[in-house]
Amino acid sequence: MSIFSDERVDEIADKIYANLLKKGLLLKDIKPQFKACVRRAVVKFYRINEQVDEIVRKKIRTLSKAPAEGSRDYKILFDKYFIEEWKKH
């Protein structure tokens, strides 16, 4: 999974900001703070995602009959554990 570039995060933040501004849900003078908040949220999301990914891979490796990575069974198990771990975070 690749992390968004700064430019892509700014583009996403601009679109969200414009949409919320159009709906009257934001003040015009908070754009820099809003973009910084979006950037922090994206970074936090990817950090948690990486942590969960590592936890799940370790969990699967420790199974007595661990499926081969890349197999259908591995994918099913990975997805199941990934959802469980995300709920914890």
C-alpha cells in the first residue's frame, strides 16, 4: 500500500474544505489548520494500517497450520484478522 504524496493530500484536503465551505460548515479563515488536520489524519491512518498489517501477519505466522502467503486461504484469514484488529484500534 502506498502513502499519498503531500500534493495528493493537499488536493484531497482542498476538495473536502471546499465542499464543507460550500455547505456553510466551515469558516473561510481556517484553511491552513484544516489542511494540517487532514494531513495528520492521513498519516495516522497509514501508521495504524501498517501496525495492524504487521500484527495480522505475525498472528498468521504463529498458527500451527498457517496457510502459504498469497494463497486463497491466507487472503481469507488475513482479511478476517485485519478487520478484527482494526476494530481494536
